[in-house]
Amino acid sequence: MAQYIFVGGGVMSSVGKGAATASIGKLLQGMGFKVTALKIDPYINVDAGTMNPIEHGEVFVTDDGTECDQDLGNYERFLNEDLSTENYITTGRVYQSVIQKERNLEFDGKCVEVVPDIPNEVIRRIENVAKKTKADFVMIEIGGTVGEYQNLLFLEAARMMKLKNPKKTLFVLVSYLPTIKTIGEMKTKPTQTSARLLNEAGIQPDFIFGRASVPLDEPRKRKISVFCNLDLRDVISAPDVDSIYEIPLNFQKEGLGERIIKKTGAKPKSKDLKEWKSLVDTIKRKKKPVKIGIVGKYFETGSFSLMDSYISVIEAVKHAAWNENRNPEIHWLSAQKFEKDSNNLKELKEYDGIIVPGGFGTRGTEGKIKVIEYLRKNKIPFLGLCLGMQLATIEFARNVCGLKSATSTEFKPNSNEPVIDFMIEQKELIKNKKYGATMRLGAWECKLKNNTKAFKAYGQETISERHRHRYELNNDYKELLISKGLIISGINPEKDLVEIIELKDHPFFVATQFHPELKSRPLKPHPLFIEFIKTCIKK
């Protein structure tokens, strides 16, 4: 029988529940257990696909095409496992399923109620993942914070599971401990309040992770132990770290693995975290920098920068840089800045390489096109991702092929030179306003052309990569683009869609319709990012 570990948050969101969930999983993996992880998001949305990245962060996509929360990306990177639609639960999905069952008379005419029928559906989904994966431990992260109305039903599911199998179900509360600058003291009261709110939901936490800027000292641990009814050994210090990949090792030092074993009675096998320790040693070791600029439009929110919009891109750059024994130095460059003043383009020469990531809509696109033109002409290493590939095609069509009004029908629906156009099947969907989960999603096959940078990077002819887009390179323009020097180095054989473009007389000018960043892992960096970083280092 699988063991279940729920992870909830206290005091505030973005406290690190996802990183904690992934890190506990990694720790247990290091003890020889098979681990999987689920994310529960309390919003009514069926999936994350229709959400604004500035508000919600990156939309992660699985091999089977599920648009989900970015925390699943963390789980995949830490556990080195491909997850699926079953690993993602939202309130919308749960209610949709229960209502459909009621309509199908699967409740035998009984009155369908919020409790227990909604929590029972949540439990069914969790247990289904355990059966499907045959995991020893199933990690379940509950979004939001305890005390919020919208996640009460998920806490109720956790309570019911704990009641049924108390030794097989644990609950971790990840709670923030602020240090007030003017006083200089770390405060435990907000965490005490969070624990009390969790008690009101019928759950006594088995562990409390004290998230803070610095490690918890003994007096703070003792206070939490006494006032939150916990063994002192179950209060785990979770300070800020330079890299989230250090967290499993910090938990190991805190004795978390042994405490989980004691509480569940599970028997560890002879494995360790040697490879992971080696990774962290590489990360912490002093190294020469490689300076990468990311030209985006989803990181500006008021006076702050929201890096979560491009989290997989950031991590993929880090993985590749560490693989080449370099320190990744990532800089955020606003697309609008280059749109307003072309003189700003000169600063691109300061970087070893530039990435233009994915996105939707017209905002900032002309700025990105100017950037791509500058990178092409000045031989600066460039990696384009999804929209980045489409904009690179538009730039080449305008400035090399002479199609001055070349654009995408996403930006100009009635364009007379649509070098980027709707995929055929997308036209009918959009006409009928069917937006949710209707893009080209998930893993698709791609055949690579010999003697290209793409082939050199992958070292094989056939690859599989994840997608999330509605538009494609218009094949009506393919021959013209090729005749002017654009290399089409990757094609999807099923739909004859252009997947990768590149230039010959350039150190590295490669752009992909797919999202390679989604498959990069710290212990297995993505080959395209490795090749990009290698070129950046040579520059």
C-alpha cells in the first residue's frame, strides 16, 4: 500500500510548497523508494491553460498535453519522472467529474453533496495515481494557504484519508516565519496561527517546515514544538538557499527522512543522494560566468519582476551552464524597451547569448523582432522558443526575403503575407471560441536533418518534444525561405510542420516551435541548451 504525504502552506502563498514537495520526494527517492507527486490547485479553472502568466506564472505542459501548474515542472525536474494529467487536480476538474457522474446516474439517484462526494472524488484521483504508478510514496501539494475557503474541501480529503490510514498519511505544513527588520527577531506567531487553522480543519500536522530567511534557532523550534503540539524533531528548518536543489540535502541534515520512516514504518533500501550532492557541489563551486539575456514580456508586474513566468527556461539555462562548469548569469530584458528605442539594441553585445522565449499576443513582438535582426546581423548566439521561432521567421522573411509586410495572423488576421498562420484545425476551434485545451499540446515527433546544428545537438534523427501553440510556419512560404538561406532542420512527419529553423553562417541561430525547456532536468540538461551554452562560452 502506498504512503501519502500532503503538503500545505501557511501565512502566505509562494512560500515554497512546490519546492518542499519535490525535495521530500527527492529525499525519499534517495532512500530507494518509488515516488510520484500531484498538485491540487483550488481554482475553478479546469486547467492552467487559459491563465495569464503574469498572474499565475508559467503554464507547464506534460507529454500527454496537460496544461498545468509550474510546480509539476519542479516535480519532474527533481524526481526525473514524466508526469501526466492524473498528477494534476483542480476544483474545476473535480466538480466537472462529479457533475458528469451525477448526469450519468452513477450515484444511483442519491442526493449528491459537497461533502463527502467532492472529497471522495479527490481521494479517488489520488489513489488512482498510486495504483497507476505503483509508487511507495505519493506526494500531494495543496495550493494556497490553510484557512482559505477554497481549499477546505482538499483539506477535508486529507483529513478523511488520515482518519482511514493514520500511519499511511502524513501532513506537512510549510509556514513562513518573518523577521521584522526594526526588531530583528524571528516571529513564530503567524505559524502558530496557521497550525491552529489547520487544526480547525481537523488536521494535526506531522511536520512543520519553518520557512525563513535564515535557519531556525533552538528557541524558535521549541516555541513551535510547544504551541503547535509537535515533537521538537518534527520542526524542520527550511531557510532560503541560493539554489532550490540544495533543499533535499538540507532536509537530510535535519533528519527528515528518518522521521518519515519512523512515522510510516516504511523500510528504506540501500540508496543515497551521491549524484545529487555532486550536482549541488558543482552549483556552489566558484565558476566563470556565462551571461545570458532573456527578452520577454511576462516578467514585469508593477515595480517587480516575476521570474515564474519563464521558470522552465531559467532552469534549463542553469542545467546547461552547470553541465559546462559555468555560473549562469541571467538578465531580464524588456521587449518593449527595444521597441521604443533601437539604440538600446547595442547593449545586446554585452551578453554571451540571447533567448527569446514563448508568449502570446502582439505586445512587445516588434521589439523582439528588432532584437532577432540585431542578433542575426551581429552573430550573437540566439535561441528562439515557440513564439521566438515564429518571430525569427517573420524577421527573416521581412529583411532577407523582402516580404516587408510579413507577419503572423495572430497579430494581423487579414495579413497578405502571413508567413506564420493558424494551424488548419485551429481555425474552426477559434471560430467557435473553443480555447481551453485546444492548442497543439504535448509530445510530438520531430525528424532532424543531417549536418545541422540541431542534429549535432541531439545526435539522433528522431526526437520527441513538447508543444503549446496555435500558429505555425506557413508552408506556402517554405520554399522561398529555404531559397534565401533559412535552414529547416526539424519537421514533424505526421503533419509536415516546421519544428526547427536555423542559419548556416552564424555561431548559433536556432529556433524551435516546441518548448525544449520543459524536458530539461538538472542531472540531464537538454541537448539544445547545452549546445547553445557551449557556443555562448566560445563567444
